[in-house]
Amino acid sequence: MNTDNFRIAVVGRKGGVGKTSSAIHLAALLAYSGKRTLLIDGDDRGYATTWAGAGSMPFTVDGVGGLMAVSQYDAAVIDSQADPSESEISTLGRHSTVLVLPAIPEAQAVSGLMQTIGVLDSAGVPRSKAAVLLTMDTRQGSATAEAREALEGAGLHVLKSSIRDTVAFRHASSGGTLVHKVGSGPGKMAWLDYENALNELLTLGERA
Ligand SMILES: Nc1ncnc2c1ncn2[C@@H]1O[C@H](COP(=O)(O)OP(=O)(O)O)[C@@H](O)[C@H]1O
Ligand SMILES: [Mg+2]
């Protein structure tokens, strides 16, 4: 499997959809799989940097200045700010192996994501590189199935693994740790959700 220099960009125009949580956990999983991993914090507010700041993360964190050093790592994950400019989205699209578009399973998710996809399309980034990751999935009712159907109907690839909704994420970020380490069963299950999502992304990256 050739996934050397695997680069994941986590992008989206909406805030609060789980971009930073996804970037942190995907970077940690890549690092635990034996890849020297760099997390680029592309958000001026520095949430990923603060989260990882306690220094117990298995990966290195840097600001956008660190983009120059990406080739020195086996893997990189880029967390981006809400509402990135069109040029930022298209640059990320061109320089990453796969793009992850986190979305909460709700009706508004589709229109928000279509804007991002429109930017990628006009930048010539192949849609085969992009995948929607459903986050904060309560696994109750039909919201997730409906969101998945709407997104797929709009021509987007939606990862089979969604990330369950659990307060463990808030505990993990306030404690500067990872979701499987906060001691709750749901946190451990959410870690496995990210592991499954990463495996799908690695497969996507081989094909893209
Ligand atoms: N799967 C999840 N379940 C429950 N809460 C989550 C989940 N993922 C993230 N959160 C919480 O939602 C809020 C926003 O998440 P964050 O990753 O910072 O989003 P973004 O980077 O898109 O703004 C944070 O309080 C975070 O702890
Ligand atoms: Mg964020």
C-alpha cells in the first residue's frame, strides 16, 4: 500500500461541524499506525494547537508556516478555519491526497457543502478526492440516512463510517487528550469510528 506522504485536508465553510476534532483524531490514528505525522493548524484561532498543546499527542503540530516541511513527514493533516477563501480551498484541494468535508447530519448540511464542492470543481480538483464525513451522529431517527441520501444525490461521496455524537469530545479537548482516553465507553467507540473513517480515506487516497 503506497500511502507515503499521505495528506488529508479537513475543509468546510461552516464552523462547529467537527473539523478540528476530526483533524486531531485522524492525525493521532496516522501517528499510531507508525507514520511520522504533522498536523497543520490552519485556523488563526489556534484551537488545534491549544488542544494538542499539552504535548502528549503522538504527532507534531505547527502553523501554516509548517506547510513547507510537509514532505519531511510520512503523513500530514491540515485543519482549516471556517469560511476559508476560495483560493485557500483550491490550494488545499490541489496539494492534498484526500479532502475530508465534515458535516452534521441535518438538512442544511447539503447546501453548505455544495458551496465548497463548487469551489473545488472550479479549481479543477477531482471530486474523487473529496469525501463527506458525517459527525455528531446521534444514531437516532432518520436524520443521518436522510442527510446521506441527499448528499449522495448531490453527487458527493459520503464515508460509510460516521462519527457518533458523544460528550467525550468536549472532555477530550478540554483535557488536551484523545477521545478514547477520557474513560467513557462512548469515547472508545468514537475512536473506532475515526479509525474506520481513516481506513476509508486511505483506500480513497490510493485510488485518487
Ligand atoms: N462527534 C462529536 N460528538 C459530539 N460533540 C462533538 C463531536 N465532534 C466535535 N464535537 C464538539 O463540537 C464542537 C465543535 O467541534 P470542532 O471540532 O471544534 O468543530 P470545527 O473545527 O468545525 O469548528 C466542540 O465543542 C467539540 O468538542
Ligand atoms: Mg476548528
